[in-house]
Amino acid sequence: MGWLSKVRSTIHKDKSNQESAGEANHVEITQVDELAVAVVDTEEQIQTDTTTKEDKEDKKAKKSKKTKKERKDEKESEELELDASFDQEPVDETKPLMIVSGVERSFQVGSQKLNVLKGINMTLYPKQLIMLRGRSGSGKTTLLNILGGLDQPTEGEVLFRDHPFHLWNDDQRTEVRRREIGYIFQTFALMPLLSAYENVELGLRMAGVPRHLWKHRVRHCLQLVGLEKRMHHRPFEMSGGEQQRVAIAKAIVHRPNLLLADEPTADLDSQMSAQIMSVFRSIIDTEKVTICMTTHDPTILEVADHVLEMVDGKFIKQI
Ligand SMILES: Nc1ncnc2c1ncn2[C@@H]1O[C@H](COP(=O)(O)OP(=O)(O)OP(=O)(O)O)[C@@H](O)[C@H]1O
Ligand SMILES: [Mg+2]
């Protein structure tokens, strides 16, 4: 079976698993939907296993008589092209990345109105690590979905880099999300039959980055999470912590400004959780990303720049 077929059958399986999980997490379903669209969009282009082809080209290039300087120049120009291809305004570190004002979210359940978020105010700046904590059911995931443009508030405003998410339709929010926001889930959400490299590559495919730029960026991101030696392993050949690091590489490969993580360490032991937190700290500096995550784990809170405690749909302390 070709790898595209593997992706398709995995998408199918993942979707039906999630849909049958009762309280289906719609963040993951949306992600799988986006992936399905990306795979179908690019179906025409993928006739061969690109990884093997590119590996061969790379070996050929190495054998050719290029000088060290020529190779360095080539790498630099590739990096410039990569920067340009992401087509993003540079982030001004002194300006807020996201401003959330008076956000409320209620759900109609039968004849009852359930008020889940009851007036959230927060401001996120570039290169921050923010943790949301609170009891189960307090509204953390609901808020994360709104920050990522997956859901909209019933009341209030959400400005992401001056984009009014609360006013925009699904298509407009999806466009910004694909280019500027990354997601990490408790359950890693990797394609089980694809290698670490192929899983990360999907992030670039979805963001529409030209394919000749993929290889360098994928390798770079796997290096950032310390997995360059595991790039050909498939998820079941890796530990939980390693799988979560692949998921991080995949989530940052398209250079998002905001990374949202819903309980990314919940399935990991304390040593692996500490590794994930150290990867988070280092990508905040190297990739200039802001991370907003939820957690129940008191041992990792000290790594955060700010901890926001949510009680019954409100923050006790706001930033
Ligand atoms: N689509 C929905 N329809 C109705 N109720 C919903 C919906 N989404 C969330 N809720 C309700 O909103 C409340 C908050 O849910 P949420 O998932 O945000 O909590 P949480 O803080 O993330 O909890 P946990 O720590 O268990 O993940 C819950 O009572 C939940 O049942
Ligand atoms: Mg939750």
C-alpha cells in the first residue's frame, strides 16, 4: 500500500474512532478534516514516495563537486526562500499577539442554556508560556478552541494579530489557522502508519509550503525536538514522550506564532513531561512562538511565565 493510501485509511479510522468516542473532541476532528482536505488537494502531485526520491537527490548532491561555500550559500538561500514562503508579517515582540475581552460561551443543551465561559479577559504576548489550570469541566478546552479560531464566543472579542476572530467566518479563520496556529493534543494525534518524518511533513503540506523546501524544514524541526535519529521510526516504535515530540515538531513546522496545547503531558510520566516542557521552553526562543497550554499537573507549573487558574468559566487572576 502506498503511503497516501495509508494516510487515507488512517484518516478514516481516526475519524470513526473519534466520532464513536461519545464526547468527541471536535478540535481533533477538525484537524483530521483539514488533513483530509490537504491530502486530497495534493493527491495529483504525489505519485511517488517523495522521501526516498529526495534522499536520493540529496546523496547525489553530496557526491557532486560542490565546495563547502557553495553548499553554505545554497542553504542560506533556501532559508530565505523558506521565510518568504510562509508569507507572514514579522512579529512585533512589544505588541500583544492576542487580546481576549469579555469572552462568554454558552451552549444550548436541550431546553437549558449552559454558560461555560463567563467573562474571560486575557492578553498574550509573543514568546510567552501560559498555562491554564482548573478543575475538569471548568472551561479550559472551550477557551482553547476559541483562542485557536475553532469556535466562536457567544459574547466578547478575540483579536489575533489584529484579526477579529469573533467576527470572521469559518473560512477566514481556517486560513489564518493553517498558517499561523499550531495544535498539540494529549493523545499526540499522529498518523500511525507514517514515519516521524512523514508525519511532520504533513504539517507543511497542509500549510501549502512549496515541496522543495520541506526537507530542510522537517529535519530542522525534528532536530529541535531532539529526534533527528528517530526520523524514520513510526509512532508505535517510539515512546510516549518521543511521539509527543514528533507532534510538537509537526505543530511548529509551518512556523506558527501561537501554539495551543490541550493537556500535552497528561499521558506522560514526570520525566517525559519535564522533557516536553524543556522542548517548549527552547522552541519559544528559537521559533519565537507563544504557547498556551492546559494542564492538571502541578509539577510543571513553575516553568510557565503565567499560570491562569480557571474556576467555573472565569479566571481567578487575569493577565
Ligand atoms: N459542544 C458542547 N455542548 C455542550 N456542552 C459543552 C460543549 N463543549 C463543552 N461543553 C461543556 O462545557 C463544560 C466545560 O468543558 P471543557 O471541555 O471546556 O472543560 P475542561 O476544563 O477542558 O475539562 P477537562 O479538564 O476535563 O478537559 C463542560 O461541562 C462541558 O460538558
Ligand atoms: Mg479539557
